[in-house]
Amino acid sequence: MGREQEYRYRVVDVFTEHPLEGNALAVFPDASTIDASMMQRIARELNLAETAFVLPSTRSDCAARVRIFTPAKEMLFAGHPTIGTAFVLLDEGLVPGKTGDFMLEENIGPVPVRVETGARPMVWLSTPSIEVGPCYDPALCANVLGLSTKDLLDIAPQRLSAGNPTIFVALRDRLAVDRAWLDLTGMRQLRGSNAELMCVFVFTPTAEGGYSRMFAPEYGVPEDPATGSSTGPLAAFMMRHGLVANSSDTRLVSEQGTKMGRRSFVHVHVRDDSGAKGIEVGGHVTPLVTAAMRLTI
């Protein structure tokens, strides 16, 4: 017989000020006794877009190490787990003070976090370096998304990555965004011979920034309510194509998850007019659940 182990965890809703909206995240504040294979099994069991596990950092400049898993795989970096984990660490007094700047160690490297004080604090992360990839055939993208080429803006879909390769497809209006859908077959058709897993991010420009959806069926996430890792590249893509102001102090908001009943607001602050660096992504976090998982190991 094995021994019973109890693992305490929190569930928070990220990129929202309202419970049961935004992107739900499970955070295990002390995962030092959980191995990687068990982390993956736990993430699959909870079946949220991502689950985060906090470990002691291997770097002196980082407050903690965070490993992030979807139900299907471990991630190099992800936005809503970074924001949500930072909130939990602050809320539980596991980083110095209640506000300030610190870094989290993720598989992609150190990720800077900034906390903006207020009645409802905003947590911000600095987007890792953005890699610009190839463009894709608009007709193919429209087809796999169940759309017509007339639904697309006259901008070639393109892959960008800040740790998670994402194909950005600009659409004409909210109705086209809401009609879009992508399953495993369509994703594999779009990816072709490229062995790297990818996400597909559809959006339309709005007065505030963008109205968006993101599909990642190969990650075990049919649709993601809010995608912080893709929103920094989204801002760079929109600035490059004149869909949003290109200045040294650009601010925008991506509304995501509305179609699936998980309305989220992902804030972006571009502090550098290159559109390729100095991009912060932030949002509010709403605590929801404190629980324990008991496993015999």
C-alpha cells in the first residue's frame, strides 16, 4: 500500500473581476514533492486550460519556479498562469510584501511581474521576446475555420510566438469571430508538415483593442477563455498592420472568451514603439476556491 499525500491548491479566475468568468487556473503553492508525471496527471484530472505548480526557484533572481501544464502537455510559458500564480503568491505572503516587482522562473526563462496597486490590484507580466514567423494562405485559414475568405481582413495570417507559436487571423467583425471554429483535423491541416504544435488566434479590431478567440486543440484546449501569451504578439501584429495606434505608450484591451461564456479582459501596455519589446500584459484576478487533493502514492 502507498502512503496518502495531501496537496493543497487554489483556483482563481484570471483576467476578470467577476467569479466564474475569465480563465480558471489551479495553482499548487507548494509542489516540491510532486514529480513531473504526476503534475501532468493532475492537470489532466482538473481539465482546466492550465494548472500551475510552484517550486523553489533554481535562480537567485526569481521569487519562485513555476511549471505550467495543459491537460495534454507542459508549456514553456503561459500568460494567465503567470498572472494567476503571481496573485496567489502575493495573497499567501510567499513573496516579499504585498506589492512590487519580482520575477518568476518558467521554462522559457525569468518572467518579470509587476503589481499595480489599487482597490483591485492589476498584475502585469513582461512578454518574452516575440519571434515573427511565416504567413499563411488566407483561403486555407478561412476553410479550416469554417469561414469564407470574405470574412478575413486583407491582411495575411501570420505566425508569431512569445513562447507559444500562434497563427493570427484578422477578421472583419465580431460575427465572423463568433462563427469561427477549429477542430483537430483543421488544425493538423493548417499545420501541415510543421512538427511544432501551434494555436490559432482569431480577432477583429474594436475601439478598445480587439474582440478575440483562441483555439488550441492539440494542447488539449479546444478553446481558451483568455490567452496572455498570445496577447502580446497580438498587439505587435495589430501595430504592424495599422490596426491600433503605434506609439511609445499604446494601451489596448482584448476581450476574449465571451462566446464561450467566460468573458475575459486582457490588458496590454506597449512601452516601446518597436512593437516587439516592452509589451506588458495584465489583468485582474478573482479568487474562487481553496481545496486539497488527496492521493495515494
